[in-house]
Amino acid sequence: AAIAAGMKVVLVPSLPLSNYDPSVIQHATLTLGSLLKFDPVEFGLPPFDDI
């Protein structure tokens, strides 16, 4: 739904990528192995100040 709405999508899979529909992976703006790797500044958001 987010992709259809033109929103940016960050995929943080809990399973190996081979378990996901390739079109979902292809349309994700960013794929991360962990939420700890997420940098909100990349999306125009303020940085985290607690990590």
C-alpha cells in the first residue's frame, strides 16, 4: 500500500530475502538487515538522539 501511495519503503526482513516476493524487494526504497542500521537523515527526518 505504501508503494502504491508513492511513499518510501524500508524493508527490514525477518526471513531470508528468498522468502519474499521479488517485486516487493525491487520496489523497496531501502533494504536493511537491522533497524539499528536505519538512518532517518537519509529520508529527511531528524537524527536519533538516543543511540
